[in-house]
Amino acid sequence: MSTVLSASAPTSFEIKSAQLPLVALLLKTADLGQLAEEMTQRYGDIPDFFDHDPLLVDLSPLQTGEQTDSLVDFPALVSLLRRFRLEPVAVRGGNDAQTAAAELAGLMPAQDATVQRSAAARTPEVPVQQAAPAAPAPAMAPAPTAPPSALVIDKPLRSGQQVYARGRDLVVLAMVNPGAEVIADGHIHVYAPLRGKAIAGARGNAEARIFAMSMDPELISIAGIYRTSDTPLPADVLGKPGQVRLMSGPEGDKLVIESLNP
């Protein structure tokens, strides 16, 4: 026999489940001097790259190798990240001492939080250098109701010029000259020679890709994994239509560079 209980709803509030879009910082060193130097190199010339984004600090990289049990100056770390317009709100992956220290600095333990990883490798890979620290990766982001439109640039980009497509793809219809830089949180399409720098998945989107009608870049990067012109491109890609994508393998994330020629 079932029983029906009478109830009333409060008129002043409701409690609902919610998801908060976050970026995640995978902290690979407790040396905040090195972190500050490398973040300045990466984001120092893009002052509006972050817009007070809530941030999850992932300490799991510190739990292996020589970094095991490293002490992190969390008040200094929080201050450093806020200089780049990031708002640390939570921490995961640390040991008991690290988590306790993070809580004292105002961070909330979030051991159940997940961080996006790149897909498993399925094609031959091209060795690249590993950026340090890795570019932040989004976690727990809700699906958008409608995809944002791409930012379209129809004029050549000269040396020293920089274009950033925040939260969307970037389409360039003219040459990206040496010394110019194109950045997107999504994909980058260059329907002309790419001879400058191209950074796709800038906020950690490992599914982002770079496409160019003539691939001859100074630097290519996806989700913090990069390759410079110091390592020549394969002959079947250099100066020809190609694409760049990020894949994971036994030795870690790598860039895969493929020709688009039939």
C-alpha cells in the first residue's frame, strides 16, 4: 500500500544540480619561479587570454618521480594564477598534506573532478617537444546550446600581428606571414600559406586541429603540445596542404601531421 505525503515548494529558492565550466592546470613542478617564467612566455603577450576563468589545480603530476611529496606554496600559487586572470577554486590529485595546504589557501577539494584527455593513438606519430606547463584543459564543461560562429580573417597577417579566436574556430583566408600568430580555442583553418605560428585548442581542447593549404609554420601547437621549425616537417607535408592533430600513445601526447593531398 502506497502513501502519498503532502508537500509544499519554497517560494524563495530552488535547489538544482549544475555544472561549472572549468579550466584545469596540471601542475608538473613545485618551482613557482619556473612556472611564472613559462606562463609569462606563453601568455604574457596575450593579456586577455583568460577572463577570470575558474580553475582546477590538478596535482596528480607531482605524485610520481622526483616531484613526489613536493611542497607547494599555495598562497603564492593562487596569487601567481590571478596575475593571469585565473581564479583557482578547487584542487585534486594531491596527497593529504598537499590537499590540506590547498584548503588553507581557500581551494576546495575536488577529487572526483575529471580532466579531458586526448584520444588514443591510431596513426603514425611525429615526435614533438612537450610544453611545460601543459596548457590548461577544460573539465566538466556543459555542452553548448549552439556552436559559436568562427572568426574569419580575410587579410594577410604580417609579422608581429596576432589574432585570437576565443571560444571558437578561426578561419584565415590570406597568408599568415612569418612572425604572425594565430590562436584559437577550437580549430584553425588557413586557406593560404601558413608560415607563422598556429596554436589551436589553446584552452586544452585536444580534439582541435590545424588545417593549411601550404604547411610551412614556425610553430604549431595543439592543447599545449608543440613543434617548432627547428624540427623540419616531412617532405610530403612541407609547403603542401596538410592537417595537424593531437593523439595519445604509449609515450604520451604527440602531434600527427598528415598530407591532405589525395
